Amino acid sequence: MKLKAIPFLLAGAALLAACQPQSTGYQSNITKDEAAIVVNGQFISKAALETLTKEVTERARGQKIPKDKLIDELIKRELLIQEAKNKHLDQSPEIVERLAMMQSSLLSQAAVEDYIKSNPVTDAELQAEYDKQIGTGGGVEFKARHILVKTEDEAKAVIAKLDKGSDFAELAKTESTGPSKTQGGDLGWFAPKQMVPEFSTAVASLENKAYTKAAVKTQFGWHIILREDSRQQTPPPFAAVQAQLKPLVQREKLTNYLESLRSGAQVEVLVPLTDEAPAAAVEPAAHSHTDGSHTHEPVAETAKAEATEAVVK
């Protein structure tokens, strides 16, 4: 890592606002006692230097940055600001708009931080989330393989081969169109809610070591499923996942807060809610293997379900 490059790499909106020298207009009436540097008669505060030091240290992952380099960064930045003002660049419509956008971004972030600080996640809220997502969970999880094909006739042909004694994993490698084909169709351990309903229902109805005698249709194609094993899922204790649940609860609280702000506001949208369709719509390319087969798997229905399973495991 080149230490000389770090301060200039961090000359973004957050640091620019944090430094707040007098000549930028962000802060006024800085006394000489409060200043760390004077550039052409303009004071740069000690607080600005402290803020920059903290920000750069965090970005450098704790690596100590020489103080003289940070001071040099503030001096050069102030000189550029003064040069821009001398050329009246701060009065150009583009810069005025960009500064307004920066201010809006900082203010909205400040409002979020203030809400989070004023409304901390409580132990009771964490316990309620645990009970909803995990504590009442448990249940059974399954280990399975599958072979995914495009048509029912192809699925029937695969089942016929299995009935004659063909190895499921080997057939998956040659017949399946899903990305798990390279692992012999192995999907590992999963909870029912991680899969689309048709797939989960079929797995739950099987005995261990049995495969579906009729193909299972989902939006991804036709599946032949082998249930290899099952086990009772034991939820982790509350203390073990408390820290992982906190951001989920915090995000939900913030979402509800934003919704309450919007519901109480008078909002008028003056532009169309959707863009006009292009004259000739282009169909997006499907993810596929080189043979043209789709690579979909019967994955989780929602991101929240996936996040919950990660906590459970």
C-alpha cells in the first residue's frame, strides 16, 4: 500500500464535508485557537484534521498514516478549493447542483443515523425476531440430489433408466441441465422453505434413499429427485445468533419508519412511474451451458429465507 496515495484516494463527499474549512462555506467563525492550519488566511480546524485522521485510518484498516501527510492533504485540498472559488467554479449550475445533491445525501444519512441512535434495537425485539424466524423453527431438513431436464418425456426416460438400476449421480452428470450436474445433482442439506413449494413437497413425501417415480414440474423444468437423508433441525440458542439478528431488526424498524414518513407526507409524482418501452424490445439471454440448457436450480423463494437459514446453520 502506498501511503502517499491514501489521502487523495479518500477525497470523497464524506471527507470533504467532514473537513469543513472556513473557505468552503461549511463552517464559519473558526478562531485561531481552534485551527490546525492556516492557508492564505483561511483556518482549517483541528476537528477537521481529527476527522480526516479517523476516516483514513479506518480505510487503511488500522494502518497508521503519518500526520504530516494528512496535514499536506488538507492544505492541498484547501488550495484547490480556493482556486475553484477564484475561478467562480462554485457558481456554475453543475457544481451548485452537485453540492445540493451532496448536502441532501449527507442530511438523509444524518436522519437515518439519528433515528437508529434514538430507537436502538431492544432485547425484546431481538427475542421476538428469534421466535419468529428461528425459535419456532426446527423441523426437518433434507439432503437430496436431482436431475433437471426440459421436458416430461426426457424425465420419463431418465426414470426408466433409474428403474433399470442406473446410478443416480452418474445420470445427473450426463442428463441434468442444472449447474449441480457436475456434483452428480447434489444439493446438499436444505430446509423445505429454501426450495420452491413443488420441489419441497415432493422431497417431503419421499422416504430416504427413494426417488420420485413421476417427474416434478417447477418453473425451472422437470425434476427427478432422490432424497438421500433427513434430519431434525436444531435451532441455535438465542445468544448464539443475537448479533446476527440485530441488523435484520434494525433494517425492519428503519423500513417501517420510512413508510410512516411517506404515509404522512403529501407526495405528487410529476413524471411517469415507468420508462417508455423501447421500439424493439430485446429478450434477455438466459443463463445456460454451452449446450444451450438452462442452469436454474430450485433455489429459495426469498432472500429473507436464505438469510434466516444462514443464521440457523
